[in-house]
Amino acid sequence: MRKKICNCLFTFTVVFTIAACNDPIFFTIYQEVKPIDPRIMGAPSNFVIYKNAMYVASSDTIHRYDGSWGTISPPGGRILKIASTDKYLYALCYNDHSSGMDFVIKRFDGNIWETLGGDTDSHNSIQYIFAAGGVLFIGAETDNVYSVLYIDENDTNKTIKKMTLLGLPEDRNAKNEISGASIIGTDYYISTIGDGIFKTSNPASGATLISDTLDIKFISMINLNSTTIALITRDGHIYTSPAFSRVGEISLGNRFATGALAVWENKDDPSQKLLLAGRQDKLEYTVDSGYTYGYMELELNSDGTIKSDSNFMEPGKRPVTTIVDGNERYISTIGKYPVNHIFQATDGILFASTQKNGVWSYRDRSGGYQWNAEE
């Protein structure tokens, strides 16, 4: 009897191994790794670099990474977004009602936190903060009507001010919901979800609409290099400066973009670069949609510009890729989770903020290189 049981187990092992090597579904299951409890739980914020360290927030805590993890003094309240300039680390916080304001912006100079005041244009909700150069751009809202506010660190009076957006049609009921900010030289660029891209060299003088960008739903923007900006739409289409026109037929297929954007560089070969974009599954279920979250890769030239005829592909499906362990392990790990933010730290480690499963990272762990929760 024992011999028969052993033979059965051996046969099952052989059959499973053969199946795993030949059937994509079995092989993907075979590549699954043991999940790790995340150090930073929940739905973490975006990542930023401030004074050569990476920062990410979760709940009321800001975590600092410079090769090892630590925390800094809390700003107070629940932290929704963070941003950074050379001088300051900014935090958009939701406070209790004792202060009289629900949403406040605070800044950290490396020692203490300071609450910023100024003109919020009577809006009762601040939802976005984006830093570019020495300016913090702010999205404030009431009843789906938005204004763009800003803080210019070059001003003597460092308070919140309202920005005037110029060039919109007179009869347009603009919402001005901002989705990103970048700087090229001395010019600032602000993207919105449907109201176009605006350009200014002096926020106090307002910003002017760039022609032919109206009605395009840009959900994120990023500097590819010091002279080129890239933006992504909800449908996964890519636009680049200076013309801010769509680049070829680049897309995420029939999936949506989450807004997560990052430039990745191979630390062993800096000429290898990729644009990474978070991907969201279809709203309806299909037989092939059970794992299509995670992120996609778009190949760049060595100078950071988009490679001709390039298109988004899953990690592990081209020679230049962020992973070394194969596409199947990507599918069975981070590929199953929505990614809100993705970022490469100064030491080359790639991090991701998932929608509800904490901060993940791509590292050499027990069992080899793999995406898993950062511990």
C-alpha cells in the first residue's frame, strides 16, 4: 500500500511539473510566491525624493527610505498626497475639525512642519498637490468646480495664491481639475483632466492654454528628461512636448491607465530606460482579465525620448525590462494588483504603491528576484 501511495505521489509530481512547464496557466501558478506582510500597509501615497532620500506616506505617517527605512516627525492629520522641492517636503493633510479647516497643506524644512495659509478661493476641499521647480501647484474644489492655486518659493510672501488660467473658450464651464505639473527650463506646465495643458514662466501672471490640448483627459505627466515631458490619458495614450501631440498608436490595449508614471533606468546599464505606466483592468470581467493590473513598460532611447515604433508591453516580454524572473512571476505577483504610484529609488530599487495592499518592491528575496510587499 505504501509503495502504491508513493508511486501515486511521484506520478502526480511528474504530471504537475510537466503541466507547469507546458500550460501557461499551470506555469503561472507554479511561479507564485509566498506573500509578505507589508511594512507600509493600506493605500500609500505617491513617492518623492527630498534631500537624497525617498518618502512615501500612509495614514498619518511619513516613511523615509535611503537604503533602509525610518520615519520622520508627523505633520498631523491623515496624509493624502506629498510633494517636494529642493527646499521643502510638502504634505496635503486631512485634519479633524478642531483646527477649523479639514484640508491643509504643510511643509517640512528638515526640522519642523509649518501650516501654510493664504487664498483658497473659498473652496472647501484641496485634493491635489504637485511640485515643479520651486512652485507647488494645488487643486482645490467645491461641487466639482476647481481652481488652480500655487505657492511660489521665490515670492517674499510664501502664501497660497490663486492662478488665472487664460485661453479657455468664454462659454466653457471649465473645471480645471489638475493632474500634474512639470518644468522645462524656466517654463512651468500644468495638466488638467479635460481642460488642456497650461504654460507659464511666472505663476503670478497666470498660465495660458496650449492649443489643441483642450478636452483631452490627461491623468498624469512626467519629465522624460530635462527637455521632454510625457503625459498619459485615461485610455493609455501618450502625448509628448513640445507639440503635445499624441505619439503614434501607443496605448495600453483595451485597459485603462491608473495615472502611475515613472522613468526606470537599468542601474547596470544606464542607456537602458523604460517609461512605466500603471494599468487598470476592464470594468467588466472576462476570461483573460483576472490578472491584468500591475504596470506596463514602454521602451525609451538612451536620452529618455520614446523609441520609434515602441509600444507598451508587460514586464519580461522584451529584452529591456524591469524584471529578471520572467513574465509569469510578474503576472502572479504585482500583476494581480492595481498600482496607484510607481517609483525607482536612488539605489535602483523599484517601488509601487498598491491600491489597498501597501508598498511593494522588486528585490532579490528568498526564492529569487520577485515583486512582493516591502518588509
